[in-house]
Amino acid sequence: MLYDTTGPYGFLGQEYGMLIANLAGHFGTVKTEPVVNYSAGQIAANTATIYVGSTYDEPLPSSFLDDVSTATKPVVWMYDNIWELVSHVPGFADQYGFSPWIFDVSSVTQVQYKGTTLSRSPLNDSGIMSYSSFDPTKATDLADAVRPDGTTFPWAVRSGNLTYLGEEPFSYTNENDRAMIFADLLFDALAPKTAERHRAMVRLEDVGPDADPNDLRAAADYLSSQHVPFSFGVYPSFRDPWGVDTNGVPTSYDMAQTPDVRDAIQYMISKGGTMIMHGWTHQYSNVANPYDAKSADDFEFFKAHVDAVTDNVVYDGPLPGDSQTWAAGRIDNSFKAFASARLPAPTIFEFPHYAGSYADYQAVKAKFGVRYERSLYFNGTLSGGPIDPNSYVGQFFPYVVHDVYGMKVLPENLGNVELEEVNNHPPRFPADIVASAKLNLVVRDGFASFFYHPYLGTSYLKQIVEPIKAMGYTFVGPSSL
């Protein structure tokens, strides 16, 4: 996996590199390095090569261009600098059957692939490569960008061993995004014999000592009746230092002090549930982070605030005193609280609100082999440091990956039911989750994975589980992956 590093925006190369390396980690071991460090023969020595061009006119080594033009192994080239290959190869258009031209900056909001229309945010205004010539007898049009007037042009093409994507598909992504196309095209390069298979997962979310045991039992009973293995994220200690739920009286208690909830958790396990550690308290200290310091409302491992003007949640970076030791202490306290409640120790971790610092991810890695979540990835990870705590990207996955932190990550790619708008995030209903699951069928061995809050009852849960099963998805539990 090769990425750009030069120029004032060289840091973008490493960010895109992490996202690509994570996805490629589904297939095996990934070696990453700046393209300027390429050595002759590396393409032939690896199963496949992926290059993302993010710096316009990055000085590409002649050895790299030579090897791409003579490759017998798959090469996936993304976005910028394809013109350097064109200039390097005499008669490129005649050999490859296509001729890159200029970036089309039309407001493309749809990309068609395998007969399915996927979304593309209009905020993506950098353009998509267009072509001055295209010979379908020599090149294959893999996916099409759709302009506002309905006309189309190739979004991804393949000729021989070279696959070219006319943009990087990682900006402004959502659950219905064209990023799924790249995730599926990786099978062609890295595992072309993969059989069609579609699996689903459901995780019950934010189960704490304050949960209603009747809600937990009802959700477990329904999923068990559908023969659906499931998981549930638990924070074992409840904190409400502002007394949000108790008229200003601070409240604090652990799972050991709520035997009815503990018994309901044991019941969930007996019904096929796998318990996930969802932090210790799912909040931080006695300060708003970003809401009210109450468990399940706030971040635990990352600092955030709500912008008073835009009403957006803004990520501020590591918390005061953050370190691997600090994070490990919270994880140890969580283990102790589970033990005090006579509950088994979880073996899978999920960051509260899917956010932690680089040091926090290292603390989790030291104690767990698996995370089940969406994640943040920090600049400096690929280069071996220094880590920039304020330069990071978020990512979710359509399948299981081994990420750049060296951990297995289970996918959650459909989101959850939200009945009202929250911080400019629109409501998300069961029908929206089901629609996203249908689009994810374009990934030949992908997942439809969502989470659900048991306090919503089982009606909405039924409206998700049963249609997803009817599409041909098979529900699996995290322990089987």
C-alpha cells in the first residue's frame, strides 16, 4: 500500500493510507510505505499493490511507473497522478483502452455499481477523473458516476492488471456510500475466488446498571425466538455527578448493586448473547463531555463539546491526563466491576461513542484482541510516529478487518435507530437501516451490522431483523468471527 507524502497536504496521504490498509487488512498482511520510497520489483513480490494519489504531481519513482506498466500482479491506482503513468508509457491509450483527461467537477451524488445506485455527498467537490477516450474492447467500465443531468461517465475502470478509481472514496462517507464499491473491488485484487456470502450482526447498546431488566429480557427473548445470535455492550458502573436523573442529587453505583440488572445480563447470555466491554462508566469525571457528565450520554476516552452556534459535536482531542496507563486503569476498573457483579470478563471492547486517543487504542490492544466498533486512526501511525493527536480520520467497515493498530475489528456499518434529530444528525428509522442493508449487498462477502437500544422496545427491532433476514443475510455472533 503506497501513499503520497510531499507538499503542504502530504499528511493526507498517510490518512488515506490508513483507511486503505485497514480494508486490505481483511485479506492478509499489509505493508505500507510512501510511494517515494518504492524499490524496483516490489509489485512483483506482493500479491497486489494499491496506490492512492493525494498530492497533485507527487514525484513518482520511475521504478514504480516501470513496474506498474509491466505488472502481472493486480495494481489498484486511486485518484491523482495517473497522468504520470500516461506520460511514462508510450501509446498508453492504445494499450490500456482509456485516456484520462480532466477532473469532472459536476455535483455527482450517485454512483452506479452492479445495478445498484450508491450515494456520494455533494460536499465532495474535488472532481472525478473523466476520459477523452474509452475503448470498451480493451477496458472495462466497473462503475459509473451520474451527473445531475443524468449523463454518466466511468467512476472506476479496469484494463489488464490495472484498476483505476477516478477519486478517493473516503470523504464524507455514510452508510449508503460509494465507498462500498472500493471495498468490493478489493476482492478482485486480493481474493478473486471469494464466494458470495452475506452476514448480519446486531448489538444491543448502552447496557448499564441503570438499564431496565425487563427491556433487556424482552430483547433477548425476541432475538432468541428468531434464532439470532447477538451481543450487548455493557458499562458496569453508573455515574450521574450532576444528578440529571435525581433532581440534582449526585448518583453513583455499580452493577453489583443492581442484582436485577445483573440477573437480566446473565439471562441474555443464556439466550445466546455475547457481552462486550463498553468502557467503565461511559462518561468522564464531573464535567460535560459533551453533554451532562452522565453515563451513556458522554464520551469516556476523548474530549468533546457541542458548538453553541452550529449545534455540532466537536472532537477536541485527548482528555486531560490521557495516557496508555490512564486508559488501562479505567479498563482494569471495568474488569473489577464485572467481577464484583459476578459476571464473566468480556473479551471484546467497544469505545464509548467510538472515540479514543492513540494511547487509548494501545491500552485496549494490550488487554483485548478484538474491538467491535467504528474507530479513529491517527496520523503518524503508518510512519511510526510521532503521533499527531489532532490529525485523525474515522472509519467503519463492511467486513472484519485487521487494522493498522494490529487488532481485529468487527464491523458496525448500518448505525442505529434514532427517532429525533440529534446535533444535526437526522432521525434514522428501521426502514433507513434496512435500505442501507440492501445496498450493502454489493459487497460480495459483506455484513449488515447495526446496534440497538433496548429501551426502544422490540417493535423497531423486529422491523429491522426480519427484513434483513428476508434479504438473504444470515445473523452471526461475534464469537464466530
